[in-house]
Amino acid sequence: MKTRPDGATTPGTGEGSGSGAPGAGEGAFPEASLSLLIAGLAAQAQVALGLRANPTTGSTGKDFVAARRAIALLDVLETKTKGNLDDAERRLLGAVLADLRMAYVTLTKGS
């Protein structure tokens, strides 16, 4: 367990924490955080919008249904965490959502 600055504890990422990597030490994976979750969903939306290459295939393509779904998940996250985020988390989530929504509208306008 790790202790955050606010006194709350979070599971560690080392051995025995379910990381799936036998003998993996601290730092093998980034610590679980809201920022990491936001970044992951944002990356999914960016791949679906064709703004970044798919890390598995290396190709780019557009899947507006998948992009809408990732943006909607971020929107749910924003709604459900309202009043419970620190300033940095709130700004990050708001900025990511604004950027992705603008990109979605711009890219789908001609479709």
C-alpha cells in the first residue's frame, strides 16, 4: 500500500499487488491514478478519431462510434466525480474533454 499526500492509501504496483508480472518491482507499471485513467481513455478516443496511430497495428483510421464511446466515458467520469477532484484533476479532465469534443465535431462535420 502507498500513502498519498491526502492520507489515503492506494494499492502498490509491486509484487503481490496483482500486477501480473512475477517479480515485478516498484515502477514496473505506472501507479494507478485518475490522471492515468483519463489519459488512457483520451488515447482511445484519439486513436478512434485517427489523431494517433493504433499502438497495436501502427495504422490510423477513424471509428466515430468508438470515439463517441470513449468521450462519453470521460463525460460520465466528469459527472460522477464532480466536487471530488482536486484542481489539477478537474482542469485535466475538462481540457481533455474540450479538446476531444472539438476534434470530434471538426472531424465529423464533413461526414
